[in-house]
Amino acid sequence: ERLKKQQNQPITAIISNPPYSVGAKKGNHAQKNMKYPILDKDISNDYVEKSQSKSVRGLYDSYIRAFKWASKRIDNQGVIGFVTNASYLDSTSTDGFRKALYSEFNHIYVYNLRGNALLSGESRRKEGDNVFAQGSKTPVAICILVKDNSKQHELFYKDIGDYLSRKEKLDKIKEK
């Protein structure tokens, strides 16, 4: 009864650092990742349908699911603030996801903190350290999404810069 009452309450702000685990057989503490058939159907009908890519497996990553869940949960008005894997910013497989975010949200703020340890050579050095140190090999981004029922749609993007250490990145974040 308490849970149903809680689920019926309007939520206007969701702030999180969702997990990144596409294709993982097990999550934290050796627990299998859960299935979300309703959420996955929504992703298929929205993000996958808008995609030009044939490879859409990444759209079912838990952090992408978190975006979809949060956007449904705030309904028509609210703010979502996530620190996530930044691969969606330039991956061809997430083109439909980016299109959907732009059409669904009125104001999008992205701060690309980079740090992709999966690259090599000069590209890897330009990425700099990851803000989570050895805790993540994927690039990281801060994303703030705002729904305000206006007709306006704007995207604000900032890249943190090349060759920065973890400390330099964290110092830059503090400056803003």
C-alpha cells in the first residue's frame, strides 16, 4: 500500500549515477541483471525506432534504461541529472537515443568529462584520466535534462578538454 502511494506521487527531480552494464550476466554482489520488459518495449518503440543503426544492443544498457525510466517517471515536467557513461554522445548505435532526448526535453546540458581508457595511442592520451580513477574505463558525462512544457528545445554541450589529469578535471568541475 505504501509503495503504491509512493509510486503515485509526482516526481519532478531525479539525480543519479546509474550503473553501466550492457550484456553483463551478473550485477553487483553476483546478482543477475533484472529483466525490464515494459521498459525495454518503450526503448524499442522510441530509441530503437529512431535509430539508423543496425547495432542497437547498447540501447538496452542499464544507464540508457535509467534515462528512459526517469523520463517516464517525471512525466511532462521535471529535471533529470545523471553522471553516466558518455559513449552515447558519439556512438552510431545511440543516434536514436540522442534524437529522442532532443525531441522529449526542452533543455539539455551535457558536460563531457571524457576519460575513455578503451582507446589507444594519441586518442587515448587526449582523453586524459577518468574522473572515477581506476573505477571506470568508459568515458563519463554529466547530463542535465529539463522538461518544462515549452516549445523550445536547446542543447548546451561542453567538452572538458584534452590531456587532463583526474585532479585537473575535478578542479575544472568545481570552477563552474
